[in-house]
Amino acid sequence: NGGFYRSTDNGVSWERRSDHFTIGLYYQEIFADPQNVDRVYSMDTRTWISNDGGESFEILGEANKHVDNHALWIDPDDTDHLIIGCDGGLYESWDRGRTYRWFENLPLGQFYRVEVDSLRPFYRVYGGTQDNSSVGGPSQTRTRRGARSADWFLTQGGDGFYSRIDPTNPNIVYAESQHAGLTRFDLETGERVSIRPEGALDEALVWHWDAPLIISPHNPARLYFAANRVFKTEDRGSSWTYASPDLTKGIDRNRLQMMGRVWGVDAVGKNRSTSIWGAIVSLAESPLQEGLLFAGTDDGMIQISEDGGDSWRAIPSIGNAVPDTTFVTDIQPSWHDANTVYVAFDNHKAGDYRPYIAKSTDLGRTWEVIHSDLPERGTVYTILEDIKNPDLLFAGTEFGAYFSRRELVRAGRGPAHDPGAGHGLPDPARRPGNRHVRPGVLHLRRARAAPRPHARLHGGRRRPAAGHRHPDVRGVEPRSGLAGRDVVERGQPGGGRHVPLLPQGRNPHPEGGARTGRPGGGGAR
């Protein structure tokens, strides 16, 4: 039945102390006080503390502190002195959780996805961050100090995932949070509208944590958004229709082996410590042929539609070179040939960290595996084709970015991938991925490989967007009188209200409030 257990004989025997437990997928750490044998901490959405050896737990103080706790250091000489790592970064307490100091100078923000818009000369960068909202800001400014924290703005709350920008109007931003929390945000007016498809929370729909969202390259008002089915809108999200049936394999995960066996319904934490299963995880439309759609699922299915979603052709396997149920992490239709498509696969959940990239030149009827001489250990999260040169490909892996000077299939006979592509880049602690159509700009999105603590963005302060930006950033000038004009950088003359980087002590929610999980705390799931 699970619960909290203690051993007093080095693990030879165990005593169940209480029914206390946390979510194994996200929280599972226990820390014992080095001086008091009966005091123990359990990391969770809120940090729990027991002073009776685990028989009972209460919430440690969380005032003015971000939730979702993962790591704890206890000073062995002063056990009231704690340092806690959580989804908001690093906090220090000298009074056992009654008050905290936040280390705001640590650049630990974790991006799931990034995107850029079409402004010139300084395009804006957008991204969704783990548990710290979706944000946007200038790539450069005309000031000597460059972009500052005050130049960045919020576009959506909650965990942030895909951001998409209307290619014809860079003030229209689509931002996404968990559970299909999709919004359309107008930087010029400050209007934010929920455009989550009607019925999106129906039990028959399965949404990946960061559900794929694309804007059609042929019509900026047309968007595609995917659960286990594809949604389609022709009016920028004001109304939606289905563009597919369930595109997954429909595998019952309760019949799959884990750790060498199939587990019964009475297994501890069954399906509680595993990812959502049975959803579309990658989605793309050919830039050359309108209505030519590609979808990939977490159970290894590739689906192709040549008529805008009216009908789909299933590709359950590309051959023995890639295991059949491998997660389809990225799909790249060619910029140069409508029949050519590249696919990247991720099989790390099966303990397989090998790179997998496949290419088809006949719309998926035949496939060639083209990862050639990529390092044997290094899951591939994205594959990119250069917009100008069809022989120039890029691969983003767990451990770095690679490029090929020739087509990877031909390069299989000799060295093709140049690891120098990643020279000077930080080690990718999260998954890199995907691309943007802006010529000359290559970026890698980051998506979570595993939950880990991180700091709020920019090591400083953030304000709401409402169209406001630094006056030295060229682009579309926001209208006067917006709420954003009342928000100023600390120390900047002119007065006004200063909004902190994140509401302290709250877990940002897609609808703007603090969410509540289990009793006593806000949840990250």
C-alpha cells in the first residue's frame, strides 16, 4: 500500500510508520536531520517535515518561496540552516523554513521550447519555461548593456511550452501551458484570449505534457493542435474542428512490461510515476505542399495526410533499425522536396540511448536510417534541414549539436558529422529541438529530459507584456495607456508599480491563479 518506512538495522527489517508518500515521477527525496534522529524531511510540492520519525508530517514554512521542492541541504552544525532547491531556484533559510532568502543571480531557467518572430532588425525571442510561464524578449537592443530583465515580458502562465508567432503580425503570440491551456495574446492591445478547443478536457483525449502546436506555413490563420487527435482552426483559434481520428497505436500500457514484468492494478503508484501515454508528440506541415501533414506519436506511430487531415495513412514501423514503439520526437518536412521527410526518434525510456534518424523520399513508403557516425550514446531530439542548402543538415542530441556538410545518407561511408557545431555552446542539460522558418536564424528548443530545480528567468525581474517593451527596441510600437506602461524597472525614474519576476510563493497557473494539488500545497502536475 505504499507509505513511509524506517529501518533501524541498516535495512535488514523495515517498519511502516505512516501512509505518507509523494509523486515518484517528480518528488521522491528524503533527508534526515544529522542531529535529531526523529526529524526527517520529505520533498514534495510543499516540503514536509516530521519530528516523530515519520509517524506524522506537517508542512514546512513556504512563505514567499516557490513550490515544487527537490533538493535539501541541512547544515550539520546548525540544523535550522537549510538550503532548498525547487522549481524556482535556490532558497536559504536560517530559521527552519519560517523565512527565506532567494538566490536571484543564478541563471537556471529551463526552457522547453523557443521561437523567434519576424521583427527587424532585432527579432524577439519567445519560449516556454518549466513551471515559470511563457516569456518573450528582444534578441538585441540599441543600449550598450543589451537586453535586460526589464525588457522581457509574460505571455502565458503555468508551465510554458510552445510559443508560435503569427508570421504576418508579430504582435499576435500563441502560448501554451499544460493540459491544452492555449491562449492567443495581442502584444499591441494586451488582450489575452483562451483558445483551448472546446471539449479539450474530454476523457477520450490524451494530451502530451507539451502538446504540439503549429501555424500553417500556407495560411497564418490556420493552426493545428494535437492531443491523440489533431485539432484544426481556420480563424486563429476562435473555433476548432477535428482533423483526424486517434492517430496513436492504441496500445494499452497496462499490458506492457516494466522492469521485466507486467504489473497488476495493485502495484504501488501504478501509472502515477509514468508519463502520459498515447498522444501525438510531433506535428508538421510541408512548407511546399499545402495540406501535407505529418504526425508522430509517443508509441512509435507516424501518420501522413495529403489532404489537410481528411484522411491519414499510418506507418506503424519504419523497419528493424528503429524499435516499433519508439517515441517520435521530431518530424522535419523538407524545404526542397515535398516527398522528402526526416524523423528523429527517442527510445531512452526503454534504456536505449542510441541515436535514431530516418529519411524518406517517397512520403514514408520506404525509409533509410541516416544517423551514420553520430556518437553511439546520445538520443536525437531534433533533425533540421537547412532552408537554402538541401545537403546541410543539423542534429540536436542529448549531448550536443551536430551538422553534416553532405546529405547524411551519402555520408555514411565516411565522417560526415562535425561535432564542432556545438563548440562554445553550454552542455545541453535538457533536450534541444525544433526550428523556425526565419532564414539565417537557427535555434534549438529545450525540453525537459528529467525534472530538475531551476531559477526564475533572467536572475532579476520580469513584467507583464501588455505590449510594453524597452523604447530602444525597434518594432511595432505598443499603444499608449496600456497596463504595461505602469510597470517599470526597479530604480528607473518615473515611479509606477514594479512586478517581481514571479509571484512569490505561488505556482503560476494557465488561468492566472495558484493551483492546488494535494492538501496543503500547489501541484506541478
